[in-house]
Amino acid sequence: MKHLLCAFLLLAGLATAMELPAIDGKNYDPAAVGAKKAVVLFFVSPFCSTTKSFMKEINQISADYGDRVVVYLVHSDPEITKEVAMEHTILSEVKATVLLDKEQALAKQVQAKITPEAVVTGPDGKTLYKGRINDLYLGPTKRQRAATTKDLRDALDAILAGKPVPAPQEPAQGCKIGGMK
């Protein structure tokens, strides 16, 4: 019976409980929203130049929305050590909690494949948004001088207003998460 319930929850799109270690030495449940409206997961890699291009905007989104949503940076490449993640956090002046997803359980659960990629989940664990942060990159190597859209911000504003997320949700452009199949 327990297995049937778990299968039903997975089919319903609900997140299963998991805890991931963070570089601060604590464990966090990346699906837990607490009193906030949603969870924003930024899948990043210190080895991806595209991620580096987005770190200022990721930090600004964390600052602008962090009082209303939970924000995590997630390193899902199994090759990234805690020390490398800490160095990236310091050099990029990251303000959000940084999680290590070495087994790629979270990346697989939300189907993240690219860095940087943003995934927003609601209190029920369902994915509300998955895609690019903005259109700074129009293709894997096609960078504009400046972003002309604010895809993730528009999605967060809609979620916080209780409205549907604008469509379409454009895919993220960047580097493949190391080790993902």
C-alpha cells in the first residue's frame, strides 16, 4: 500500500521529501517552502562561463525575491566538491543557500539539465516554471549585449500574484550538467 501511495504522489507531480547538504554544513529540504510562496532552484556550475554571466542577476533575484520565496543555488555536477562550491560562492558573492546535489537526485526530480537553469516549485512540489533566467543567451554560444526579457522575474511576479506563469517557458541556454544522462 505504501508503494502505491508513493507511486501516486510521483504521478501527481508532487515532490518527494529529500534533504541535501549545503556548504554551510546543514541539510535542507529543497521542496520546503515554509511560510513563503515558492522555491527557486538555480542550477549552476562554477565551470560554466554562461553561469558566470548570470551570477549578478541570480544574486539580484535572490535579493529582490528572497523575502517571499526560498532561493537555492544547486551544484548537481558530481565532480564539484564542497570546497569548489564554497570558492564559487565567495567569488560570486552568492547570498542564497548553496546545495550540493552530488547524486543528482534533485536535478533528476525536476528534470534540470543545463547550467544556469531556473526551476520554481510551489508549496505542493509541482514545477511552476522551468527555463531560462532571461534571454541574455539566445543559443548555446549566441550571447546578446544585454538581456531584453526577464522570463524568471515575470514568472515569479505571476506566482506571487496568484496568476498563471506566462507561456511559453523558454529553455535555458548554457552548459550541460556534468554527469547527467
